[in-house]
Amino acid sequence: MGNTYNSIMAIELTRVEEFALITLNRPDALNALSFALIRELGRVFDEVAAGDARALLITGAGTKAFCAGADIKELTGRTQAAQRQGAEAGHTAFARLDRLPMPSVAIVNGYAFGGGLELALACTFRIATKNAKMGLPEIKLGLIPGYGGTQRLPRAVGEARALEMIMTGRTVDAEEALRSGLVNRIVDGDAVQAGIAFAREFSGYSLPVLGLAREAVKRALDNPLADGLGIEADLSTLAFQTRDAAEGMDAFIAKRKPKFEDK
């Protein structure tokens, strides 16, 4: 499938053709996130950012789980300061996905609960296998999501659905996740190959321009319409000034396939 770059602390970073693939490899623990694993994820994201992959794919080892969430044993008996530091460490690690120069795709191949779903929500896209189950069950432990779930879930599915999922802690299946907008697609067959096929739908375009599109849409959720339109004007002007824009328009006029250079 590709060469392994990194296999520290149950995270495997491999190259699969033109894509980077992160595999959470703790199948005996349903790929649960320990605090050490979250810190290492942040470092691996930085390694991906420094490379030349066209997209990042993230999945879980085995067929049962993408990531079953936090390692609950680590949560007990912690001080208030330690809890705050843990939440901020998760925020910092997952926020790196927004700053990657390439889009990211979570391949949800089974359970994605708590921090696992929050990791998927931090990705640009989410696809799911038919056996996927997703939820934020923290309320059942007397807790609320702490790695971005209360902020990213409503942006994905709307306030009402997010409140229901968070306040009931219930699990949704792949079909409901698709209907609600939590995932982009349900896939059959080999999950990683399906992720590659999905990523190829956008990975041939200019990475800088894809980044401008991601930024414009993200800013739409944080600004009034008038301000958002101003941001779109600024970012579309930046896109127009790229060499890839000139190439894309020239190729269209000449009725040929464009050759983007990410410039």
C-alpha cells in the first residue's frame, strides 16, 4: 500500500500513492485516544503539513472502530488544571487539521465516539462505512464533549440536531449521519480505497486554491453575510492572481485538461 513513515505510539503514517494516510492502530482498545496519542497526532499532522501529499486520509485499524474516543481510565482523579490542559491539548492538535495545506478526509470505518467523532469533525470531509456508528456520549459520564464537539457538530448538522446528540448521548448510524450532513458519503468495499477515490474528486485541483475555498466557507459560518461576501471577494481575488487560475482558464478556452502546479 505504501511506505511507513512513522509508527510511534500506535499511530501509523504511510504514503498511499499521492496521499498521506494516518491509521490509529490500537484495535485492542478500539483505537481509543490517550493523552499521549493526541499529542503525537499533533506532531504527525505537522509532518504531513511539511510533505507533498495531495490530501490526508485518517482511519482506524481493524473493522470495528475508527476511534472509540478518550481512554476513560485517564480521565478519573484529575485536577481541574489537568482537565483544562487536556482539553486545550486536544483543541491544539485537532486545529492543526485546519492549517494543513491539503484537505483531510476521515474514513469512519466503525465506531466513532467522543474524541473519535471530534477528530472526524475536525477533518474537511467525512465518509463512513455502512457499519459506522457515531455519537458524543460524554453526558452519560456526567461530562460534555471537550475536544471541539460542541463547536464543530452544530456547524455540521445544525444546532437542534447537535443539542439532541450531545444532550441524549445517543448513537447515530451511517444512514442518519448521511441524512443529517454529519458525513458526506457512505461507502462500500475497502474503506481506504474508497477514501482514495473520494479524495481524487478534488485532489487534482490547485492546492492553494482549494485552501482558499476551505477558508472562505469556514469564514461563512463565523461572519454576517455582508462581511462574508467581503471575505469571499478578497479570497476570490487572491485565487484569480494565481498561476493555476491562468492555467485553468487557458485550458478551458483551448479545450484541454489543465496542468496545475500549486502556484
